Amino acid sequence: MAAGDQLTEAVLMLAKATKYPDIMTAQAVLGLTNLGNRIAAAEKLNKWIRVSFTQLIGVKDAEKTASGIVGSASETFTRFMKAGVLGAFCCETSIPLDLEGKQLLIFGMDRERRDVVGPLVATVLHMIVTRNVAKRRKDPLVVAIDELPTLYLPTLVQWLNENREDGLAVTLGFQNLVQLEKTYGRELARAILGACATKAIFNPQEYEAARMFSDFLGDEEIQYKQKSRNRGGGKASTTISEQDRTRKLFEPSQFLRLPPGKCVLINPGFVSQGEAAIPIQQTIKIPKADIQTTEASEALWDKIHKRLVQRSPQHIPTTKDLEKRRDLVEAMLPEPKAPVNSAFPDPSGLIDKYSSLL
């Protein structure tokens, strides 16, 4: 693990143990001058949290190295220190951590702040899904992700391949293959596609993707008869021969000509003549009742949105909140009057001390 990442983890552990366990506290810790010496001098600091600061304490006397590590970790939190973003990640969450029965949890991202919010949304989604499929579920957990390339989920392939038997059902949507490969890489993008048993392939709007899907569907064998006539010796004869040849089941150009609403649908349940996952060309029809419900919901949204904002437990951070956290970390980690030369505690001693708890 890089030194900056290690410090980020240590700061989060420290913030979690305080009165204000949030990003503002973590950033306040990183904003302290001479952080390495402060940590080394904090005798009352939890020993396990102190262990996480090993690298920083080890280079505390090398000012440039220590500043580089702190700067790297601080960059992680600085992007979230914006008035319009910070409130979503501070104070007590209203998100249910354990999803059971008929519960609906919706994640959304502000398009203007996607680069800032995206990593945290992906982290929260990752933690909730992982927590809820840690053991076999009584009720299925359905995870539907649209515009998949906007989020990087490192364990997505694992969800698709391994957690299916635990009750996880995943639906993924993306515009084209190029976007997916840009976020996940070529090999991982192929692994994601391969792990999805049911596929609805609409017009990809891009030739390379259309060619890949065409190759995926494979070829079909067709038989045709060829008739020829010969004249010889004053007599006419007719010869009929049968020939076999192969052709693409669905040409790339056919994918690029698919109109809106029409797709090639692949499902393991489509069985014919002993073969499974037979692709079919299908027009997706949206029921009129669903269209009417959507229009009614859009008409009511502005009115309902105002009520939801009023009911929201989300707290908008103020300058006073920042000052509280600054005072807290200053009191918790006061700057020592002289450089600290105390050796870092031997981790083996910690194991001996806490072995009864393991």
C-alpha cells in the first residue's frame, strides 16, 4: 500500500474514533502542522490507530518526505470539501445498512460534480452490497446500475460470478463498449459481459462493438441447391447439387441498423433443438400504463422534491462546524514543545498485550 493510502486509512480510523466521525475531521487532522510529531507525542492515542501511522512517524524528521505523504492523503479529502457536496457525507447517515424485504435504495450523482462524488458513491455502493451478500439471503438483493462506466466497482465481476448463489441479482446498462473499456479496461470489460447470462443488445452506434457482438453470436450453416443444365449429343440434362456454406448469424451492419426499441435478446432459457441461449430479435414494448405513470411522476416531481428536501436529515456544514473539528483535533493532537524522539512501539508487544482479544 502506498504511503499516502496508508495515511488516508489511518486518518479515517482516527476520525471514526472521535466525537465527529466524518470527512471534515479527517481533513482537519491532515491540516495540522508537524503531524508526524503530534502523532508520535500523543500517548493517549489508541495503540491500533497508532500502528496505522507507522510510515508517517518513521519519516517525521524528513520534512519533504512527510509533507509529500500528507499532501497525497490530503488530496483525497480536499475534493470533497465543497459546500454543495460535503453535507452528503457528514453527520449520521439515513441509509439502511441492512436491506431486507421490500426496500428501495436509490443512489444518484450530480452531473456537475460527478468526478468528485463518483468515487464515494462507488465506495458506499460497494460496502452496502458486500455487507448484504456476506451470507445467503432469504430475499434476493437486486442491484440495477445504469450508465455503468461512470462508476468503477472493483469487485463487480466477483458479484456477478460468485454472489449469484447468495441471492444477488445484477442488472447493468451502458451506452457502448468503448466507454466500458475506458473505465474497466479491455479484459475486465469482457469479463463483465461474459458474466451476464442475459443480454439485451441494442444498436451500439459503433462498428467495433457491433463486430464484437456479431462474432459473439457466431455463424450459421445454410444449405442451398444449385441447378445446372447441360446439352450434349442433342440431349439436355439437368444436374442439381447441394452445397453448404456459413454466414454471420447477425452481421455488424445489422446491429448498426437496429431502430430504437429493437434489440437482440439472449437468455439461457431460450432453447431450441438441444441448444440453449438462442438469440432472438425482439422489439421491446413499454406498457401504456408505465408511460402514463412516468408522465404523472414527472409532473409531480417539483412539488414532491421540495417536501423531500424539507424532510431530509442532511445537515449543510457551516464554518462553525469546521472550527469545531479544528479545535477538537488541536486538543487531541497538541503540538509537542520539543521534537519527539520516542521510539515507535514494537507491534509484537501489541500482539502480546491484546492476544486475549483475538
